[in-house]
Amino acid sequence: MSTNKTRTRTASIAVAAVAIATATLGGCAAARGESRGTAGERVEILELKVENTHYQAVDLAPPGVSLGDLDVFAGTARKDGREVGRGGGSCQTIHVEGDDVSMQCVLTMELERGSVTMQSVWTRGENPLDMAITGGTGDYRTARGIVRFWDIATPNERVRAEIIR
């Protein structure tokens, strides 16, 4: 796989995570189920498609995939063709051994009622991918949970977010 295709696939994964978390935590009512967790915690579930809107690859020396390379991205989450959220972040190459490439992805969303952070270490080619919601500010200061991605970097890419707060 070419470096550009590989980077586009990485960006698609991270953008999906940002868009889903943004739409979910921003209070989108589309396709969301709610239930109660332990001790009165609220669990929100959201399933959406993702559209990449911005992407930039930073290829540090040496040329090609190497430690420290960075992918920066932004995207939107869509439900029934309508935009329901957006966000952005970056993934940085942290391990390269032959075709085995791992990246640390960190995402931050600023929302109407606060911000949310997510992260994951992803090995290229893994499917599905799970990312942790690691916290936030404002109404989301206690947010945690998981976002799962399937069919990564395809027209059928889908995600499911389970937000606990």
C-alpha cells in the first residue's frame, strides 16, 4: 500500500473517532439510545457514518513511514445525510518494524457544553478499532467510554460510540 493510501486510512480512522465523539457528546439526538449505568450514570449510544473534510500528512526525515510522522485531520459525523457533529486531532507514528506500524492518536473536541478527549494506539490494518474516551471539561468532565470502528477507510465505514457520564 502506498504511503498516501496508508496515511489516508489512518486519517479516516481518527476522523471517525472525533466526529462520533463530537456528535455524541454534543447532544445529538439522532440514532442515540440512552440507558442508566451503575450509580445513576447515563450511557449514551450513537451510530453514525463519517466524512473526512481536512487532512495533512507531515513526513519527517527520513522520507517514508518513520518514527514521528504525523497525520492531522478534521471531519464531520453524518446521520441520514445530515451533519450532526465535527472535530479534529492527530496521529503520530510511534513504532515501525517492517510493515508493522503503530500510531498514537489523540483527539480533542470543543463542544457547546465543554470539550472531550479520546486516544488509542492503533496498528495499521487492524479492524475493528476501539478508542477510549479519556475525559473532558464542562458537562463532559467525567466522560469515559469507547468508540468502535468497522470497515475502516471504505465507503461503508461505520462507528458506534458508548459514552458513560
